[in-house]
Amino acid sequence: MFKSFTVKKLFSWGFIFFIFTLMGIIIASNLDFSAASKAQNTASPLGKSAMFYENGSPFVAVAENVSPSVVNISAKRQEERDNQDRYFPFDDDFFRRFFGYPSPKTPRKFESKSLGSGYIFRKDGYILTCNHVISRGGDGKVAEKITVKLADGSEYKAEVVGRDRETDVAVLKITPKKDLPAVEFGDSDELRVGEWSVAIGNPFPQYGLDRTVTVGVISAKGRKGLYFGEGDTPAFQNYIQTDASINPGNSGGPLVNIKGEVIGINAAITSPSGGNIGIGFAIPINTVKQILPDLMGKGKVARGYLGISPADIDNDLAESLNLTSTEGVLVQRVEGNTPADKAGLKEGDVILKFNGNKVTGADQFRFMVAEASPGSKVNLEVLRDGKSLTLQTQLKERPITVSQVPEGESEEEESWLGVSVATATKDLAEYYGVKFRIGVIVTNLESGTPADEKGIQMGDIIMKVDGKKVSNTEEYKKIINPLKKREKAISFVVSRGEPGNTVFLAIKPE
């Protein structure tokens, strides 16, 4: 009996062992622990830049590949601090005579410095950054001294190759001793909301937090209509929104996808405190690609200009205008002596197509016009009083906008008799607080020059020079060129102030 029990027990245990062994073989047959299999499971299908390291993070390779291309940018400039609002009973002569220096109410020069980020996009030393990093300040002018610090600690003096205030993009150039690590561009049009995003830059540079890496996702695309403060708000906006942490000092640094490709330039944040709250914005790299040839070749971006104020059409507006849809843009205003004016566009017209392309909204229309080359001929399909019209015109180059008009900088760098001017527009007139008139507006006036001594003022609109009507800067230049060698006085007719008072002046060149 004992023997029989032992045999049965051994047989049972043996059967159980056989079953478990068989199961183990079946499971193992589906696993391949070879080196090739291990590499396949380790490597991400997104490529080597997204390879998972031993810690399981796909971001390590991204940081290691891109960080060496990120740079620190220091931009220094001289500014004047105005103390005129402070009361001092004595003038400058008193202080110079008795103390040897000007009075405390005299504006004093001081050095301001802005710090930001950038990244190398060509190995021979070309760098992308934000325009506001190198031109921060009330007048928007470029800093006198720009220094770039590389990842290895070396420093170089940088020159500005080109900049565009309307998209907030700038290109710098340094002369390195050897080839530098450069980033690869991605395709920002292919981005999808929810994708990983990596921001690399130098937040709070006063603390030395170089090449900080933060991770988030693409929160939204096509953000526009944002306001970042007077003088700092680009006219053309198509921002990528991300919650990857962006803080002061990150401006100009790269926004990168999971493959290590640059998809944008970190540019701004929205925050009540001035620090990161998870709402940051980057300029799409495809926007940069479009303007890069102009920036590299001309130093600026030439954009088409039509001369209207377009507006979106909502359901109520469509109903009131007896329109069958909300497509197109409504012409709210037509500026005088512009391509739109010459084409015969009128207020109340609805533009349905631009060069055969459907118009869907005001922002899209602005981009369409801006992307067209100045001087190009365009066709406009217009709806007027229920009838379709086709109008033709030739675009001009887009002039400076009101958001770009700093004191001392104008659309034309032409200076004569101490005066710089720009074509007068309603926006410019509003900016200077004067009544709009056709002519050129004084955007800069040099102290002590003939124009200054004879009473020309900032914001004056020059309507006539030497008895000849002036409509824009082109006509102004044609009129003044023959007058530059004249010795006798030259007549000016200007409109001044909000009432638009007409003032007659005679200025004699020195």
C-alpha cells in the first residue's frame, strides 16, 4: 500500500512539473533575448534622437544633441534716463559753474543690458534668436554691443545679419575658430496638439541657469491676437503654444520635438506674475524658413502692401450685407494713394479671392498679401452690391506699422535738414496724436538742425515742399534730391496737431 501510494504521488508531481515546463517553453518561445532584439526594443521608431536610455526617458538624447547648439546672448546699449520730471531750481550753467557738472535734471546716459538665448543653425556661426533680445528698449534700436557665449564658455562679438520686427526674428553672425554644432530644422506645419515639446534656453540668466531643459506638450497652434506690451507685439502672429516651462531669458532659444528637430523659437509667455504658469509661445520654424532668405540676403523682410483695413465677416454682418456666407473679408477702410486705392477698392467691398486663392478671414488675408512680393501684380475677386468684380493692382512694399513706430526710427532712413519721414497713414497719425492728412510724417528730428531751428516738430505732416505736393516718401525723395545743393530758403507746408492746422515754413540749408 505504501509503495502504491508513493508511485501515484510521484506520477502526479511529475505530471505537474511537465505541464509547467511546457508552459515555460511556450512563453519563452515568444521572447527573443538576442542583442538585435534588445536593440530593437530599446530604440524608438522616431530615430536615434528619441532613443530610450536606461532610465526610460526619451528626452536625454534630445537634450544631449541640441544643448551644445544653444547660446547665451548679451546685448548692451546706451540709453538716456530722463530726469526732467524732477524739480531743481537751478539750471545747468549754475551747476557747471559752481560744481563742475550738469544739474541733476539733465538726462543722464546709462548702460542697459538684455540677456537671452539663441541657437546655432549653421556650423559657420549663424545664430537665430528673437529680435527683442537684441533690441530691447523704448526706441527698438539694435544694441551697440552683442556678445554670444557658447556652450564651451567661449565668447564672440556678434553682428546683426538681419532682423524682422513684425515676426520678432533676428539672425546673428559670429566668426568661430572651428565648425560649431548646429541644430536641424523640423516641420512645424506637421505638429499636432498633444505632441511632446522640449524647450532649451537660459532662464533667469542672472542666476547662471544655462541650457536649462524643460518638457511639455504642444498646447495649441495658430495663436494670434496676443499683446505683449507696446513695442513688443509682432504684427504677424501664428504662435505655437506650449506648456514646456519658458521664463525670462528663454527668449530666442529652441523649441524642439521628440526627434530633436527645432520646431520654433521660444518668444513669449502670458503670466500675471511674469514667471511661467504653463502658457508659453514660440514662433513656428516654418515662418522662420519663409523669411530667412530675405534676412540673410537683404537684412530685412520685404512684404507686399495693399493699403486696406480688412475685417472678418460674422453671421450678423453677413446678414446685414445680404451675403450668403461669411467667407472673405470686408474692406473697412482704403488708404489714399495705395495699391488698393488705385485698384478702385471701396469701403464695404468684400474680397473673396486674392490671386485666385480663397480668402477665409482677415488674419489669413494679411498673411497672403504680406507673402506676395512688392511690385507683383495681383488679381482681386470682389463682391460689391451683390455683383462680382475682378480688380487688378500692383503691390507696394509694406511700410512700417503703428506697432513698430519707435521715436527716432522711420520707414525711410532718409534724413534731410535734420528730418526723417515716413509715409503718413491714419495709424501713424493716431500714434503721433495728429489729424491724418496725405503727405509724409516727421518721425525723427535732430536737435540744432535747420529744420529744428525753424520750428519743424515731431508728428508734423509735410504736404508740400518747394511748392510741390507730397503724397508719400517716394515722391518726397524725388522732390528733395534736386534741392540738396540749394543755398536759398525752401518752402514747406505742414499740417500740425489734431485740428490739422496748416503751417507755412521756410528753411534755409546751412
